[in-house]
Amino acid sequence: MVGTVVFAVCAVGAVASGVAVFVVDSMARATFALLASFLLTGVAILLLGLSYLGVLVILMMVMEMMVMAVFMIMYMMNPAGLMPMTMVHNRAGSLAVSGVVFLLLAAGIVLVPWPEREGTPPPDPTLALGEAIMGRHMLVMMLVGLVLFATMVAATVLATHRGRYERYGDDLRRGRPDDPIGGGLDR
Amino acid sequence: MSGVAPPWAVLLVPALLIVLGYGAAAGTAALRARAAGAAPVSGLTAPARESARLLVQRRRTIPGTDTLLWRLGGALVPVAAVLAALVIPLGSTAVSDPSVGVVWFNAMEVVVWAALWMLGWGANSVWGLVGGYRFLIQGLSYELPHMFALTAAALGAGSLRVGDVVAAQEQVWFAVLMPAAFVVYLVSALAMAFWGPFGTPVGRDLAGGVAAELSGVDLLVLRAGRYVFLAAVAAMAVPLFLGGGAGPLLPGWVWTLVKTAGVLALLVWLGHRLPAVRMDRFTEVGWVVLVPVTLLQVLAVAVYVLVR
Amino acid sequence: MDLTGWLLRRAVPRPFVVTTVGGTGARLAVERIVRERGWRRALSPADADLLVVCGPANADADEALDRVWAQLPGPRARARVGAPEQARHALDTARADLLDVAAQRRDADARDRSARAAADPDEDMPGGLPMAGRGEDRDGLTLDRLHLSLGPALPDWPAGLSLRTVIQGDVVQEAHVSLVGARDGAASFWGAPDGDRGGRSTAAALDSAQRLLSVAGWPAAALSARRLRDALLEPGPRPGTGAELRRWRHMVGRSRLLRWSLRGLGRVGDGAPEELRGDAADRWARWLGRIGTASDPGPPGAAPGGPDVARTALDLLPDLVVGQELASARLVVASLDPDTEAVGAYAPEPGT
């Protein structure tokens, strides 16, 4: 009973704050509306008994949305920009696309023959999750991690216009790098 | 060994945090009074008198503010502190001891990132905005070492449950077993409570930073919330690294409080004795020194767990 | 029961102290009383309930001060301390004004009425404020350009100095220096003849040091420095001050964290006067040296720099802060600590 009520509140809240993203007139509020939607989804995951995944969603989404807020706002708005704005471009087109996608997904929920549950949930889902990831699929997960990390490093290297020759001189002999704002370790 | 407290204990958590937070504020004021050449005793009433001033002071209205986010941001700081503290056992009993208590603490503590940024942004002031940015970069600098320090403690216990982490320290405290993780935890405790050397998001050079435009009860909530948060992160050090309520003679809950007060006193003293850490310099230290140090610490703990 | 009055009487006031050019003596007197009474200085007008203006009135500064006064949330009171000997009386009067609940309520009502009358809802611009313009930053990204005026009413900031900046993120992109209320013929407080065994020179260095320590986020050490500075400026014997000064010097001189924060900031070449050369850490070490020579028995320390040094510092300032993060810019200003009273009327050289 309590679970049903909490789920209903979270489900309605998540959808409502998701809608709010496109209704509010400020980039900051849109960011936090999206964050609220993610957090309520995290609570719904907690209700499934997947406490680790649920808390992790909350943790990661707060951090991620804060970093995102900086990027969205640094390029777009003045402080506390309540300047009338909208997250929607091409209003008619986007409404049509999102309506069709919603109908397709909803039809999928109704039409797909869902399998019956076999077996019982593990006593400790966190442990089961860890074993699933780190057991048989260890190699895949490590490769995925490595690829992700390499992508991030490569993207940063491509984005910066200052390389080691700018920092340490043409023959890389400079003792201290020549940076606009130096770091704490002189390297 | 851990039990779950009766429901009314939920009210005990904020009460204890406020008492500890008041103690931290009074200790800070006493150290300050001594530096000013006055009697340190006058510090005991200083937080109460400051609260009286802020209760009378009017709230501000500034043109162009995002009032919703501005007010919400300040209120989130004490709320996050209390939520984070729900998993901290007093003696052997916690309000809640979920199987992922360590991650829960981590998730609630990160809410302060959002809180401070909302505060800085909402005030429509350059000082606040710069303060908000500063706290985000501070977060990105301390968070990874902090997570690895938590991971080291959880790895040593083989569980993310705070009660299990305490139980795993029956022989030897994790502060002894993994000193690097403990030190990094203390550094990140200062950083996440934007306190002392890591107080630049509300720093004097920014005319108060994210708090630059706050007044009256809003400012009271933020200042009190920061001390409450400091008390919560100090309290979490006890089950993670200092053996929880373990100790001779006295009951467990007394030992938890004594150890928490000790950690809190250390943090307050560090705030008094150290100048601010400039974040543009600390970021490199965080990523180039602290992340590898904590990774090596996790490796050492993993090897220890395997050969034990 | 009058709860507001009861709380007000128990509250410790928090003054926002602003110094105008020529007000250093008054500022020292005010800071001393504030410290002795266990008050704390406010970080921003929003935090304050007293506005304390140290120094003579002048039209330009008064305009800025009126804006600051409007930012005090209330209950609020205002004090002007023209000369050091007025400080005690002015602060007492302001405190009494603060406790006058009836007058404070009238002030609050009047402000609310005028705010409602002035309210002019503008659909396009929230709060009637224009949107930030944009421009290319150091890395070629198009970011908001925010205009921020540092000073003249800023804590731990040279009297009358105004640094108008354009910042993107928290990096200063442009900076222009001017002096508010400076005039020729004004006497510098620290440049006055020293009849007191080198105490004044040490006190000047301590005053610069406490300002830098405040900006560097070490309020406890700054507070001790202010206490020692006040003790040194007192006429007559000062037992025990020498030993305390040595202890303080030992404590701050040993701080590697502070030197690490200051290193490499605001580097000034060898063409400049000796007092300004090197980076912020060098200038900090030089102050400590000056304090050290005076705390030990021996020859009095070198006199602080004269008008030329301060003028050169002001000329150098814009180039030193451009491209720096806001915290670094404040540390650079504090480490130069130009004696604005010595400069006289100042106009930046064309082209800077």
C-alpha cells in the first residue's frame, strides 16, 4: 500500500517535472526540473528493491546535472536569467515527433507479451549485480571502461588548442609550463 | 551487531547535529576571541547572539532574482546534512542501516553541490555566481578521492552497510589500517562542508560568495546548515574509520559522541590554523596526487583483504 | 513582550566598514573598537546592520556609499567617523539608533512604500535588468561578459580604489583603475613622521599583512595582526608585544600553504621600485622581514614606500590582474597594497 502510494507520487512527479523542463522560462529551472525528474525515477528504482542502483542514480544525476548546468548556462544566460525563453524549437514539428514516439512506446507496453517471472529475486541484489558485471562479463566491462576513458581523453586532447609544445616550448626543454593560469604542482 | 532505532529517533538526529554544530560554532568563536585578545569564554554565547541578530534582520528582495531556486538552495544544506546522518549509527543503533548506507551518505552529501549553486545563481549577483562555480570545481576536485576513500573503507569490510563497516573494525580501526584514506576523508570533509581552508565559495575575497546577497533568516539557515553539515561529516568519520561505538568502560553511544566531538574539534582547529586553499591550484593536487594515492590505498586494502 | 527589541539588544552588531581616502586613522580606531567589543566586520552590505564610513566626506564616494546604504537589509544604522577620536562616540550613537525599534520600524515601512512605488514590472527584462552581453574569452569561447566594480566599498580593499572589471566566468578580462575622492595635498597616514621608535613602520607592514591575510582566507591570523598593529600604535611602553609579535611572525612565516597560494601571482619586473618587485610571495616575505627587524631590538625598519611606489603600483595593476581569476586578482591587489592616500589626485596614464 505504502509502496503503491510512493510509486504513484514518484511516477506523476517524474512526468510532471519532465514536462516542466519544457514549460519553465529559465535554463537553470529547466536543469533542476530535469534533475527532479531523474531523482524521482531513482526513488522508483529504490522501490524495486535495487537499493544500490537507485542511490547511484541519485548520486550520479546530481553530479552530472550540476556539471551540465554550468555548461548550459555559461553559454546562454545572465545570472538568474528569468529572461523569457523556451527549451522548444520548431514547436509543431517537435510536438508531432514526441506524440508519435509516445504512442509507439505506449503501444509497445500494451502489445508486447511480457514473460512470466521465473525464479526468485536474489537475497542481495547489489552482490548479484556485482557478480553479473565482474564475473562472466569482466573482460567486456573492462574493455568498455577503457574505451570510455580513452574517448574522454581523446575528446579533451582534440578540444584544447594548447599542446605540450605551447606549454613546454618547441624543444620541450622548459622547466615550468607556460600556462595562462598555472596549476598547483608546476607541471 | 547493529540495530534499527525506533521511529522517534528520527527527531534525535537533527537535535544531536544541531548541538554538535553549535559546539563547532562556539569553538570557532572562542578561538577567534582568543586571537582578538579577548576571553575565549565569550565565544560560547556568540553563535546564539549572532542568531538573534539574523532573526531580527529583514530578508532581502533583489531585482531579477530566481527566488524559487535561491530560497530552496539555502534550505537544502541542513536537509542534506540530516538525510546524510540518518545512516550514522549512534553506538550500535542507527535510524536506518540500509545495505548501501555508504553510497547513501555520498549521494546526500553531493546534494550540497546543487544547493550552493542554486544559492549563487539565484541571487542574480556576480559574487554569488562566482562562488557557485567555485564550489562546483571544488566538488570535482575532492569528490573522486573522497569516493575512493569511502571505497577503501567499504572494501575493508566487504560491505556497503555502515553497520558492517563498524563490525569489521573490531580488531583494528580503519584509521590505522588505511591512514591515507582517513586523511583524504578528513580533507574532503573540510571541502564538502566548504569550511576553513576550503571556505572560498563563501570567502571574504568574494564578499561572502554565494552568501553575498543573503540576509536575515536565509543567512541563518545557510550558516547553521553549514555547521550541521560539518557535524554530520565529522560523525560519519567515526563508523567509517574510528571503530564506531567501540571503546572501554563507557556505553557505545557515548563513545560515538566523544569521537565525533574529537573529529569536529580537529576540523574546527584546522579551519583556524590554515589559510584558504586556492581551488585553481588544489584541483591539480586533487587529480594528480590524491586520486593516485587513494587508488593505491584501495589496492593495498584489496590485497590485505585477499591475504587476510 | 517586545520580542524584536529583546533579540536586538542581545544581538552583536556587524558593521560594514568603508574607508574613504584620508580615513586610515579613523579606520584603525574603528577596527580597534570593533575588535575590543567582540564585534565582527561584515563581508557584504547584505550581512551588515551598521554602515561605518571612515574618513572625510566627498561627493564621489558619497554616491557609492548611498548605494551601499540602500543594500543594508535593516534594522540598520549609519555612522561617519571623520577623525579617530570620534570613533567611540559615533559607534555608540549608531548602536543606539539600531536599538530604537520604533524608528527602525518607520524606516522599514518607508522603504517598503518607496519600493512599491518604484516597482515597474517589465515583461521583457526581469527586474528591469538588461541581459549580459557576450564576447570571446581567452580560449576563444563566446561567454557572458559581466561587469563587476571592485571597490571603493569593499572589505579589505585600499581606501578609495576602484577597479572596474569585465569578467567572464571568474576570469578578469579587462580592468580599469581609478581613485574615488582622491585629491592633491592629502597627507598619508603611514607617511607621517615617525616619532615612535620604528613602531609606525612595523604597524604599516602589519596593516598590509592583515589585509592580505584576510583576502587569503586566514581570518584568525589577520585578527592577531590587527591586535598587534593596534598595540604598536599605542603611545608609551608595550610590554609583551615584542614576544607576541615574534610568535605571530613565526606562525604565519612558517605557513607553506600561504606561500603556495601567493607564489607566481602579480609578478613585477626589476624596473619597478624595490618594494614592488617579484611576485606576491616575495612582497609578503618583504613585509615579514620589515616586521621582523622591528620586533627584535635593533635599527628601525625601512620606511614604507612613498607616493611614487603607490603610483607605480596603480599603473601596474590593470596588466597584473587581467587574465587572472578573481581570487588571484584580489590577492594581487592586496599584495601591492597601494597607499592611495599618498598618491594624490590620480588619472591613469592614457593607453593603460
